[in-house]
Amino acid sequence: MSVLETKINEILSKKNLSIYGLSNLIKYPDSPLYKIIKGEIGLSDSVKERLLPVLEVSKEEFESWIIADKYSKETIELAIVNKRGFPYKRKSLFTTKIDELLKEKNMSRTGLSGKIGCSQSGLNRVIINKTPLSENILKKLSMFFEVSENEILSWKAVDKYSIEALQKALNEKD
């Protein structure tokens, strides 16, 4: 059972609530809510914002459950280190790191797309965080740049989550 599912079920049990009851409280259909809790489908920000007050948890705590399910302990540890060392609040670490690695190789994003066999527009959308990083592109970037998949995933986590959520997720892994 996932951390998210375990934590939500514990809270629902304490509140004597079912998923159906929760769905009525947040005005969201129970079938997709069940799939979200099971980790079968993604969670939108609007649903998350409706869940938090009913579950009586902070955004950081809730996100920590998602992080703990999504990333390895090593990735979370790397993300915490990278988050502390990246001074920019409005800049993407993932984009910055990819561009730095490209600069070291004297290569453009277009050149990279050709090397890893990906469309230039598709790769650019991943690099600027408009499209999720697929497992396939993750593996290709890791091999091309000779950087671990965990390191690359940590850059994505830095861009998406607060230091508090990352630290709470690490505690869930212990």
C-alpha cells in the first residue's frame, strides 16, 4: 500500500469517513477519487486544495506522501541537497542543469534532440517543464550526460516541491 493511501485511510478511519463520504464532502466523484488515492491517476491542484481542509493536513505534509511514493530515498536526499544549493526561486533547476550540461558539451537543445532520438519540440517542452519527463527520455538523458537517473529526477523534484515537503518525505522513508 502506498504512503498516500495509508495516510488517507488512517485519517478517514479516525474521522469515521469512507472514500464515498470524502467524495461528497469535497464534491468530487468517488470513483476517480478512489483511483487518485490508489495512485492510479494523477491529482490535480484543485482536488488537492479541496482535500487538505477535510483531511486537516498541510500542503507540505500531503505532498510529502506523494513524494515518498514517487521517488527513492536517494532521489529525495539529492533533491534536498540541490534545493538548498539552488538560490533561485523562480528559475527551474532542471532547465538550468540541462542547459549547463549542454554548454559543457558545446551543444544546443536541437543537437541533443538528434543525439537522443527525440523531436526537438518534444524535448524542449520537457526541458522547460511543459511536458512530464518520460522514463524513456530520462534514461536517454542519463546515458548521454553520464548523470544518474536519481540526480536528474532530483532536479525535477526541486522544481516541483518545497524543502519542507521534501524533508517530510525523507522522514516517511525512514
